[in-house]
Amino acid sequence: MENLDSLNIIKTIFKHKKVFFLMMLAAAVISYSASFLIKEKFKSNSVVYPVNLFQNSEESASEQLLQYFLSEDVKCQLAKDFNLFARYGVDTLNSKGGKALFDYMFMENVKISPTIYESIEITVKDEDPLFAQKLNAALILNTNNLVKESKRNIVNQYLANTKKVIDIQSHELDSLSKTISKIKEDYNIIDEKDQAKYLSKQLSTGSNLNENAKLQAKGIREKGTELKILDGRIKSTLKSYTKIKIKNDGYLLDVSGEMDFYIYVSKPNLQDKKCSPTRWIIVLVSTLSAFFMTLVFFLYKSRSKELF
């Protein structure tokens, strides 16, 4: 193994420097030429910030929006709208593993990641810069629509529940009002408080009561407590009804209103400069690979001569 020291390697390189140069030159020329076979891609970037999303448990609004962006529903909708299966050359129906291949291709061309400022950055790559921009914008729009649909479904459940409570309380208020009206009608009571004071005053002065007044006095005496209880129940039910009605109106506003769940920090841009392939990296890697392969060859050859 002493032949593999640094000095021996340097001697080998200088001894066969012409071969090293030719091999590296050939690798550089071939890799540079081959890089033109790789299709050029352009990149469209955008940044959005979550709004109207409220924290659930330990999830931030940014994490919630990110999960929607990564939804399978959003990806499938994009694939359908932009015919991505054909664009990426993937047959998911007849090719075994086609779905997995498409997922890989999609992940290679679409990057979605959070930033340190709690926003979401979207990067879309494609051979056509305009297509990349359109796909980027559609990704954001489809995600926003998915959030809307999800929120609307949840709010509709809340709305249905509050509607049931409102119906029950409305029926209860009607029933209580009818009961009070029936008692007042039977005993000719208009305002039990004022009439009770008046009747009490009449009795204290020894005045004789007419038939109507006697009926009213009987009603106030027998039904006064019940009227107070019924009146208290109406006030309590009405207070609860008002609270639930406010909630119901809020849910109704959420369902019927148009609300976005993002704002643009940076809209999808249209690039005129390719992002790949990066030819100098391809050439550099190929040249260095050729250099090390040549070095390994000469070191192995030298070692073989010593052994045999």
C-alpha cells in the first residue's frame, strides 16, 4: 500500500500528464455536447402568505396551508387540467408503477416549502416558461378552492346545527307566548302588574269590584305566579336565541361569502433565463470523474506490475 502515498500519486500524474489531459479534454467535450441533449427548463417562483386560517392545536396557519398545497386532490386536479401525464410522458393506466413515476416527476418539477417568515414558496419548472407560470398560478388557485370547499363543508355542519337550535327555540317562544296570551284572554288581563296595583288599591279603599274586575283579580291571584314564570322563561329563551342567531348569521356569512385564504407576497413570475441544465457543473463533474478514473487505472496498472 506504500505505492498509494501522495508522492507516488503526483509522480503518476506528471508521468502520464498527456493522457490525463486528453482524457479530461475528451470528457469535457463529450459532456458539454451531451448537455445539449438535456431539455432546458425554466423556473417560475411565487410566495403566498396564509390568511383567514385559524390555529388548530399546535399547527400554525402556515402549516395548515402547506398541507393543503401538498394535497393529492390539488395534484390530481392539476394533472387533469394541464394534462400533466402526457406532458411528463407517463402512462398511469397501462404502465406498472406509472403512478409512482408521475409522483416523482411532479415532485421534481414542483417544489412547495415554508419560509422562515411563515409564508409558502412555490417553485414550478417546465420547458415552457409560460406554462410554468400558469401551472404555478393554477396550483395556488386550486389550493385556495380546496380550502374554501373544506371550510364550507365544516361551516355547513355548524349552520345545520344552529338552525335546528333556532327552530326549537322559536317553537318554544311561540308556545310560551300562546300560553301567556291564553291566560290573559281568559281573565281579561292586559298588564298584570298595573292591574294588580289598581285592584289592590280598590280593595284597600273598600270599593266594590265589578264582574270584569273580579275576573281579573281571580286571574292575577291564581295565574300571577305562572305568568311570572312564563315571562322569565321567555326572557331566558330569547337571550339564548339571540346568541345562537348571531352565531348562525356568522356561519351564513362564511358560507355565502367569497373568502380567500392567501395573499400574494410575490406573484408567479415569468422567467426568460433557463434554470437547467447547468452546463458548467456537468462539464466539471465529468472532467473530474475522467481524471480520477484515469488515475485509478494507472495506479492499478502500476500495482499489478509490482505484484506479478
